[in-house]
Amino acid sequence: MKVLIIGSRIPFPLHDGGAIATFNLLKGLTDIGIETTYISLNTLKHFADQTTIQNEFGFLKSIIPYKIDTKIRPLKALANLFGNTSYNIERFYDPGFEALLIQHVQQNTYDIIHFEGLFASTYIDTIIRHTNSPTLLRQHNIEYQIWERLAGNEKQPLKKWYLKLLAKRMKRYELMVIQKFDRLVCIAETDEMLLEQWIDQNKIETIPGGFTIKVDDLKPQSSNANAIYHIGSMEWLPNQQAMEWFHHFVWPKVIQQLPSAQFFMAGKNMPESYQSWTTSNFKVMGEVIDAHAFAADKSILIVPLQSGSGIRMKTIEAMLQGKAVVTTTIGAQGLPIVNQEHCLMADTAEDFAKAIIDLLNHRQKTLQLGKAAQDLMLRFYDNRKVSELWHRCYQSMLG
């Protein structure tokens, strides 16, 4: 089977959930014998040089990057206010990339053409015009839902209005474009349930993100019982909103009860203003070279999301490593986890702080939660099993 995957970024380094999900998809398909070609925008925001691409993606049949600058331009964003399109989508369109896709599908034949994420979907009409191959869109998130939740949590009136406008336009685009694909695959069942009202149920399914399980990750690790951490892409607005809420309203309650508690915060593109949060107990690390090594000696991951959609790949990764997790309901969205059995869930600052304090005071409970979560993740997210689900999905599209 030959599959072309069209992406909106080069998924490396593996520092955020989106990169992890796409990289593991590409690797998993190749590992089960699917001939996989990846053609992708190579954004300046997530730019990968040629040496990195050659070293990290040699397993693919072919990888073709296309350099593009998708940064927000104030004048274009302002002009967009007077139109009715989604500026967040427009930034990913480039006529040169479109020409590259046309040339490639005219010269090559594929069984399936797979679009990796909503921001690649802007090229669906081009593909439909130039090939008869079945098309598939994998939704990492429901993008409009993220913007709706951001708007709902925003207090500043003008910013709230603007976020609502972005959400409205994204929703209009998202619900329109998913109709154009032969198959829609969600990464979380909660997303599938929401989108079923807009699309033929025979065209939509859920396939989770997969992980390559490393034996060393399954071994009990020596960790600091008082060490709590968060790691994520800090340019993503839901992560910023989450960590501001945690720092301002949750952490003071924790440190008041347990002055020995230690918190470590890492992630790429850390806002400079967050450095002022650093104290002897609260460490703002910024981007770390090795995310696995950063998390290795820490016991508890926090996921204090107030907005967002899809599934938290970093949470799955932490659970596979046997970490205990304290999360909001939104942070747990899409995961088959049960409160008090695989994690602790809390949605108010007081309850979130109490959950952390509970784990810090009860080491055995922390270990038990981590082990139960690890066992569950092994059942659902092994990349080999997930890749076989993709194979069956592709085969069903071919009849």
C-alpha cells in the first residue's frame, strides 16, 4: 500500500503532542510495511534543517519539505477583520506548495492521500482536482472548540470579542472542509461524538495517537517525591492560560500547606514574562533538550487546562512512564481514564491544590496511580497496535 501524507509542519523535535502524534504515525505506518511519503510545510516556527530531516526521517519512502513563514502579520490580520475567512487557516496557504503538490500527484499514484491536521486541509480542493485517490483528514483537535473555550475564559472585553470572532470563523471553515474528505479520523472519541452531528457517521472514526513503548520506561524509577512538573508547547494559548491559572491561584495554596514542594515548568517558546515567576520552589526552565530526562526524576505531572480539544499526548507519555497525573476535566478529555483510579481530576483552584497536596502527603497513592495509569496506557496506545488500526482504516476506504 502506498500512502501520501500531507502535513503542516515537520514533526521534530518531539517536544509537543502534535509532533509526537505525527512522528509516531509516520514511523508506525512504515514499520508495518506501508510505503509512506510525507510532503509538508516546513514552517519557520517549527523549522527543521536538511540534516535533521535526513537523520530523523530516513525510514520514510520520501520526505519533501517546503519552507514557509506562517507568523502572524499585524497588517494582514487587521485586513482580515473586514473579510469573512479564517486568518489562522489562510497563513498556511502558499501557491508554491500548491504547485509542488500538483506536480507530485500527477507524477505519482497513491492508494490513500492523508491530510495530517486541519491546517493542511486548505489544499484539499487542489488534491481533488488532480487525483482520484481517496482522501482522509486526521483531526488532532477540534480547532474551533479551542477558540470557543479560550473566549469563554477571557475576561478582557476586546480580546474576548476577537477570540469569539476567530472561533466563529474557524467553526465555519472546519465544519465546511470536513465534508470534502472521504474519511475523517479523530484522535479522541469525544471529538468524534461532537462532529457526528455534522458528518455522515459512516465517514468518521477514532484512532488514538500511538507511542513506541520503551522497556526502560516501564521500569520503576527513582524520583523526587516532592517534585511536580509541567511540560508543553508554551506558544499554545491554552497552555499559557492553564499555567497562569495554576501559578496565580493553585500554587500559592500548595506552597502554603507544603513549603517543601518543588515545581518545574518546561516548554519551548516560554513567554519571557514567566521568568519572573521563578523562586526557590518554582523553577521556570524554558525549552529542555531532552524532555524524557527532564521528567525522569519527578513524580507528578499537572495538566491544568481550561481550554483545548483533542487528546493530551504529553499526558499519555507521562502515564506510560508511570507518573501520577493531576488534571482538569478538559485536560483528561479523550483519555479512557477514571478519576481516583488512574489520575486525580479537579476543576477549581482549591480542589486542584488539594489533589496535589494529597499525593505529596501519600507517596504510596502516587505510585499506585502511576502504575494503574501505565497499565491502562499500554493497553490502548502501543504504536504497533495503533498502526494496525490505520491499516484497517485505509483498507476499508479502498473497498
